[in-house]
Amino acid sequence: MSVGHTGITTGPVVSCEEHVDCGIRDVLDRIGDKWSVLVVVELAQGMRRFRGLQRAVPGISQRMLTLTVRRLERDGLLTRTVHPTVPPQVEYELTPMGHSLTHLVRALADWSLEHRDAIASARQEWDGANPGSGIR
């Protein structure tokens, strides 16, 4: 399947430009957003309670974590279990489909760590050569 102009081809050629509702962009928007990736990486290590998950994902607000886990639950990537305690304890865990995503997300996270210095250097060089571009 070919995805737009990425050059990735495996199987029949299908273009999102030709098939407006192909669903690829929708899925990539979800699993590729910053917070979803970080939540999946954390849950790959095992079940987490809400506050533990919030502490493990630096910079995420309570509201953004709530939205992120709801979206991941809606997409079938995690389960939410509410225990009938006072106050209620809520636990999150990846589903089998969520676990099947973890090796890809880990590879992306590893790649990001490996190349972050080179990317920062390239950005600095580009910004120096293109002042006032408005890209940051």
C-alpha cells in the first residue's frame, strides 16, 4: 500500500488523495500525536493508575491525559478499569492491539533519542541560514 507521496510501497498502490476516506491519516493522527506515543510507551511497561501515568509523562496536564486515554480507549488501544473504592481507583492497560503497536512506538522513541542532537544541530544550522522564516 502506498501512502501519499512517502515512497512506502507494500502491496497494491492505494493513495489517500484518490480515496479521501481511506482511514490512514486518521489512524496516524492518533498514534502519532505526542501524548499518545508517550502514554503507549509508558503503558508498554505495564498497568498504570491515572496519577502514576501523569507523573510518568512529563509535561502532560490532567486534562490532556484524560483526553489522550479516552481517545486511546475509544480506538481500542487501552482498557480503563474503575475499581469501586472511595475514591475510585482507575487503572489503564494496553489491549493486545495496543501491545502490537509498542515495538513500533519504541523504535520511533529510540530513533528520536539517537538522532535528537543531530536534528537540533540541523535545525540550528537551517535557522541560521533562513532567518525570519517563521518556522520553529
